Amino acid sequence: MTGQAIANDTDPWADRLVIDAVRRLSGPERLQRARDLSLLASVFAMADIRRHHPDADARGCLLRLASRRMDPETLRHLVGRDVGEQGH
């Protein structure tokens, strides 16, 4: 870190506490934390998708999740989904 706060609304003491805790983690522990956070982000995104599209089936929800993570051209090439027409 370059001395910048992680978040504007976080006390610098709390930033240092988090940074120090992360520094004490081993490589595999850091990787597991990253995986856990990625999974949590997916859970939140899927909940948002289901809230906005309650009638969508599982495939439709997964495609909408993919459309949030891939550029539109790649998604169109892989599955024929046009985010511009079908949305996220």
C-alpha cells in the first residue's frame, strides 16, 4: 500500500488493522479468502438477478450472471446472448 486509505469512510487505524491481518495470512489462506469473496459476490449478484427477474429459469439467471462478468462480444460468441437486446 502507498499510504492511501482503502475506503474514504474508513478510519486509518481500521485500514492498518485489515492490512496487517492480510499480511499475516499465508498464500493459500489469501487465495481461499479471495475465493470466498468471489463466491459471496456471486451470491449477491444472483440474488439481485432473481429479484429483478423472478420468472427467469436457472439457465437464464446464469446467463445474466455471466453477462455481468464478460464483455458483450465474448458472451455473444460463446452463447449467442446479446446483452444489448436481452439485458443483464
